[in-house]
Amino acid sequence: MKLTMDFFARPSEEVAPDLIGRRLLRKLASGLYEVEIVETGAYRGIARGQGAGLKYAPGIIYVHVGQRGYKTLAIGTEKEGEPSVVTVRQALKLSGFPGLKDLIDGPGKLTTALQIDRDMDGKSIDGEDLWIEGDAVIPDLVRPINLKSKSPPYHMKWKPERVDEAFDELMVELGRVPTSSELEERHRRVQATTRGGRDAKIASNCTGYYRLKI
């Protein structure tokens, strides 16, 4: 059964972990493509410029274009007029792809694989060409990464080298190497501190990531 608009009428921090394990389906002329969501992000706060897309109503799609031109699938949450969204960051291929169970490790790679573009802006996530269905995994299988307590603030006035330094400190604390999506995030924030880029308006509002324990 498709997730309805009501499912997204909650804070992004509640919706994001509840999407882990559910299936995202994309219907194209070439067939039906299906992936399992394994990493999401929660965003909220004041939005300007491109970030105005954060003000869409619950269940409404917003395709954000980042600093380097790659796109991220975002879905409105909470209530209309409230700048709050969830993003789909990583997924496992299930059907319609030649390599089953391959990890799509980044929001830009995901939108490319599913051919999600800006023409999806303003559409409902329970439509005929893009929707989410299925059950979420049990909460014990979801690993939250609370950016408020676990990541540096990446202040907009920081120099780029300070962003890199803070990122490396976080990886040491977590005891692991960064994923490709995290490296993309670091690059994005470095660019934001260098040029005050439009993407910084959204990146600075991220309150947490949620990942399947795999």
C-alpha cells in the first residue's frame, strides 16, 4: 500500500527513520524500478532562495539542486508552510536494475538512477510515477546520526580548512571511514563556506541522518 500524505504530516525527525526499509518505486516508459531506502536525512528551519522548496506541504516532492548540479529527492513533512523535509540519501536496488542489491550510495546517484528531475517538483509522493510503499524495519535496525550532537556546526564563517578538520575529527570519534555520501556532504559544505553557496541554506538545517544497520 502506498504511503499517503498523512504519513508525512509529522516532524521530519519522526518521518526520516520511519522510511528506512520501505520501498521507493519509480514508473518509467522503460519499466518499473524499485529500491529499498537505507539512508535518509531530516531537515527543518528557516529556508531562503532554493530552500523555499522546504515550505512544501507534507507528502509533496521537492527536488533540490546542489552546488555541483546533482539533485536530491526531498519530501515535505510536518505541515504546510513549515520548512521541514526528509531526503532519501541511499538505497539498495531491488528490481528493474541489472545489478540487484547494489547500493546506490548518494542522493545524486539515486535521482540519476531513477530519473528524478525538477519536473517532479510540487507533485505528490503518492502519485502514479513515483511512490513509497511497504513496511519499515524495526527501530533496532535503524542507526541515527544526530548532527546536533555528533557533527560539527560547520559555521558559515568558518574557513574551508576548518570544515575539513571538523569532519575528520568526527570520523575519528565515530571510529570509521566516511561513506561517499558523507564525502559529498563535506565537499558541499566546503563550497558553501567558500562561496556562500545556495546549498548552504539547506545543508545548515540538517538535524540528523538515519541509516539501516547493514
